[in-house]
Amino acid sequence: MNEGATIPPVSVTAMDGTPVRLSHLPLPAVVYFYPQDDTAGCTREAQDFSSLSDSFAAAGASVLGISKDPPAAHATFTAKHDLSVTLASDTDGSVCDAFGVWGEKQMYGRSYMGIERATFLFGADGRLVRAWRKVKVPGHAQAVLDAVRAL
């Protein structure tokens, strides 16, 4: 997905099982993808976005985290770590495909398919303002908040 692109007309599933159409998110919107609930990096990222949730709201931005984990796993993850960020499920992978974040990864010399940690910032007009690929977690949520504030 390139800068200037509009939010794809795709849906994810909220923790309560209801569909969430990404094109209906309040704008500006931050959409971040992460590999798996309750792993070290993903937990830290969700905690970082959660700790800044009031600041994102004050800046007028919505934040949505997406992985392929099922809604029940998101609910457990959210409760366990007292998260305030909204999480949603892309169980069929269609949203990951639309954003181009599903692909081959490597860990410890082993190749496998998975979600690339990536974040997308959509402006008030619904167009992609900035994309962060191959995200490193430390300081990332703050960098995204700084970009939102600069809109």
C-alpha cells in the first residue's frame, strides 16, 4: 500500500464478534498489524499504544490493532494486560493481504509465513499519509503519535 491510497473496503472482526469495516473508522486512523497476541514484542506494542490512547484520542485519532488471532484470544489478551487499545481479528487473512503485510518471515534460520509488524496512518480524508514497515517496537507508538499530531 502506497502513500495516497485509500483505506481498502475490507472488514475485520471485533472482540465481541461484530464486523468492523475499516473504511468506516473515525479519521484520522492508525491501523497497526502485529503477529500474535501475548508474545513479548506484541504485548509491549499493545501496551505502548494503550498507554498513549488518551493522547491519540486528544489528537482526534482512532487506533486499531489487527492480527489473525481469534476474537476470544484478543479478549483474553486485553484483560490479561489491561489494554485500552482496540484489537480486531483478520482470521481469513484478507485484510493482511489488502495491506500487503502477510508474507515469508525468518526466525532462527527457519522460514514461515506470518504477519509483518507494520503501521498505517490514514489522514482525515481517508488517504494513507504514512506507512511504517518492519516496525521495531521501542518508541514506535510515540513516533506514530508524533506523526498524528503533525497532521
